[in-house]
Amino acid sequence: MGLIIISNREPYAPKRGEDGELRWVPSIGGLTAALDPALQHAGGTWIAWGEELPEISEVDLPQDAPRYRLKRLRLSEAEVRDFYYGFSNRALWPMSHYFIGRTKYQTATWRAYVNVNRRFAKAAVESYREGDLIWVHDYQLALVPRMIREALPHARIGFFWHIPWPSAEVFRTLPWDRELLDGLLGADLIGMHTQDYVRYFQIACERVLGAETEGDTVRWQDHISRMVARPIGIEVETFEELATSPEVEEEADRIRRTLQTQILLGVDRLDYTKGIPERLEAFDAFLDRHPEARGRVTLLQIAVPSRERVESYRQLRAQVEGLVGRINGKHTRDGWSPVQYIYRGVSREELVAHYRAADVMLVTPLRDGLNLVAKEFAASSRDGVLILSRFAGAADEMPEALQVNPYNVDGLAGTLLEALQMPLDEKKARLQRLRERLKQSDLHAWAEGFIQELAAT
Ligand code: ADP
Ligand code: F6P
């Protein structure tokens, strides 16, 4: 029995070094980081969009000790524009995160979405061998389960939806609400990060399709799909080991020596769902309210460029850069600037060194399916405090974080003070409890649990 994983983003991207040699570099993002070890363990096939060097159609990975085959779909320029930037990231992404005002529902991009989903499904059917398990991922590929089911009625098909599932009222703004649900309900097992998302999904199935729901199931057209709420985990021990390695400790010390203040840290893709402007406004309000903190606290914001061909993302970048400039212009003095802004992806080591150096981690999305950064920080920190938005899926599992409403800028400014003044014993106790829970449901348990349940369907 092999495993077939299907996702839009590939686990490694090819990069040609200056020496002309081809290297497969891990992609940034939670989804691919989670599934690569699972597929290395099970062996099989991964089907994804080959963005860089699309002429390479297949490769065995990881490069130095291959364990599975990556099949790369070559998307045309128009498909990338309409399927990825268009429907996935201008319709489904904002709708699922409750940003209805940012959606663009266009029939042309919907058609591209259907066609590209069909191409992914066809590749899966071609790779399929009797007994294989098929696991499809995320909102870019919601129609794939139904399309595979039509060709392979007896295949075992799983689906994981990695972003929030919104309330039924919001979901019903999508002109293709029926088609999307029908596509997903081709799967035998559908996973989401929280029980709330599962409940909202079932309500949508009842209202939009008239499907029957009972317990954790949805019955639609004589087929039963089972739902499971299972938040994704991280490789806790890998983060702990990296965080305590001499190189990372040294880099963390270097960061602290350079800044010479307490450190507030933000690490995000530059996405309007992540609440970065609100976080900056809260820090500004904090400095206004506590002039004594000037020169003593720095906000270090690391943002990875993301989806820059979408207007909302370009606007956000300009907004964030404007705010950083305004806040620095207002408060900078005697060689101290309140906000340090890094606009690029950083290596895993550099990232963990920043987690290690931070006194307070700010994870304040306006809405987030789960948020892995919160978990990575909790696994890596020495004695830092996590401030976490109540609108991140991870909040359910992390009650020891200081939970905030990111829309309440004054409230967040108050929580900053509480975090910066928290006694050491309390910080350590909170972190320890967070870590114990992370270990109980780590990344491997997440992937293996889902695969086992799928195998049993
Ligand atoms: P999303 O899936 O919306 O991007 P998550 O927080 O769930 O949000 O996952 C983001 C992943 O990307 C995490 O594993 C995090 O470590 C990584 N990441 C985020 N920002 C950076 C950055 N600037 N450099 C490197 N990795 C980053
Ligand atoms: O977890 C949500 C998600 O959209 C993944 O599907 C995706 O791989 C990741 O965030 C990063 O986004 P993108 O692939 O659009 O760069």
C-alpha cells in the first residue's frame, strides 16, 4: 500500500546554485513541512505544481536519500494567474478568512480552478495502484476528491482543509458553494484543524446541499464522508534540539547584544490575515502610553514576501512599510529605533535563533486556520511569553498563551505590558505546560493518525 499526496505547493523547489548544480530546497510553509516526513516514512508519490524549472516533470526526493517520487504539473501562465492567484487567492482565501470585501468572484477564474483541479485529479488517477491511499490537501484543490472518485469509485480518499472553515453565512457568498461542497464530499475522510470548523462545514452541507449530517458524518448522494477535527502539530523535539544547539544559542545572543533591549517578535507571511498593521499600531500605542519603555523595547518583525501579484498583498506591503516608517519617525532617539523590519524568508536556524532571543512572541492574526509559528515558538523559547490571537485555530490548544482580540488595539497594548512584566516563574510554568501539550500531539501523530483512519475507511 503506497501513499499519494496531492498539494498545490511542492515540498522542495529546484534551485540552481552559482556552480550550476541543481539543489532541491525545502519550501517555506507548514503544509509541506508536515507532509514530507510522513511521505518519506510511507513511501509513494507526491503530485504538485512545479513552479520553478517546470521542464523537470519528475524527481526522486529527498535529493540525498530518495524516499518518494515527486510528479510536477506544469501550469501555463494563464492557469497560474486564474487558478492560483485568481480563484484560490482572490476568492477562496479571503472568503474563508471572513474578508468578504476583498473577494473577487469571477466565472473565468472559477473555470480555470475546475480545469486545474481536473489536471491534478488525472495525475492522481494515473499514479494510482490498487490499495493506495490518496490524500489531497487544501483549498486550492477542493474539487479533486470528487473528480478522483468518479474515476476510481473504490479508492480511499482523504482531504485536509488547512485554513479556517467560515460560518455558513459567509460561505454562502461563494457563487459556487454547491460545487465546492460536492467536490469535497467525494472524500471518505475530511480533516480540519478545529471542532468549530467541522461544525460550520456540516451546517453548510445541510443548508447549501440539503445533505444529512449525523455525529461526525455527512451523507450526500449515497456516500458517507467522515469529519475529523485534528489540529496539525510540529516536530517538537527537532525544534527543541535546534534551539539549544550551540550555533543557535550563539546567534540568539548575537541578536540580543545587537539590539540591547527587550525583544518583541513577529514572524509571518506578509498576508492581510496576519494582523501585522494592528500589531504595529498596538506597539505605537504602547510607546505613547509608556514613554519609559522607549529605548528599552524593540519590535522585530520578520515578514516573508507572499502572493505579490495580488493587489491586496501589494497594498498591505505598502501599508506595513508606511507604518514602520511612521512609528520609527515618531519614536526613534539616541541610536534606538523601535521597529526593525526584515522583509524576506530566513533559514530555519535563523528563525529559531529569533524565537530563542525573543522576550515576547506576537502571533496576532485576524483569522488563521491554525498558525504554526505559535507552536514553533513555544517549542523553541527559553523563557519567553506567547501572545496569541483568539482567532487562530491554535488558540484552542494553547490556553497558557496570553490570548488577545487583535482588533482591540488598546487591549493588545495593555497585554504587551503584562507580557513584558511577567515574573520568570510564571513564564517558565506556562511554557512547560504548552510544550507538554505540543508533545502529546506532534506532527507525526497528526499525519500518522490521519493516514491510519483513512486506511481503516
Ligand atoms: P501560513 O501557513 O499561513 O503561512 P503558518 O504559521 O501556519 O502560516 O506557517 C508558516 C510557516 O512558515 C511556519 O513554519 C514558519 O516557520 C514559516 N515562516 C514564516 N515566516 C517565515 C520567514 N520570514 N522565514 C522563514 N520561514 C518563515
Ligand atoms: O496553510 C495555508 C497555505 O495556503 C498553504 O496551502 C500554502 O502552501 C501556504 O499557506 C503558503 O501559501 P502559498 O503556497 O500560496 O505560498
